Amino acid sequence: MALVLFGTEACHLCELAQAVIVNVASQITLDVYIEDIAETEALAERYGLRIPVLLNEQSGAELDWPFDEAQLLNWLQSSAQPEPISE
């Protein structure tokens, strides 16, 4: 499963989120990429007040901080499938 963690440098909450993700990644296989929102204006506008945010690239589901290991595992399970497109 490919995930993106949106955050920025010197963000203590982002560091906490990374620690939770590392602990979960020791239990299941995850590919996690860290994206610094300060690198693009669009990301800064979208996530600036929400970081850290974890994105499931396959389904598009997002998980906002705060989350613990149990919440992350539940989200990973529920976000494994793409969300239905509403009309």
C-alpha cells in the first residue's frame, strides 16, 4: 500500500505521526513517502492548517492527525478500497 504523509520540516506533530507510522509499518508492509507541503503553493493551501495528513494514494482517503496505531490500522483497512464516486 502506497501512502503519502503531508507535513513540513520542524513540525513536531509530523514527527509524532511518523513515529506511529513506523510502528505500524513494522507490523504490515507499507510504502510511505513524505511530502513537504512547503514545496508547492497548492499543497500549502490544501494542507497548511491540517498537517500531518496521511493519504492513501490508491483510494484517495485521507487521515488527519491525531491518530494512534489502532486508528491507523483501522483506517488502513477501511481505506484499502477506493471510495465510491458520488453523483
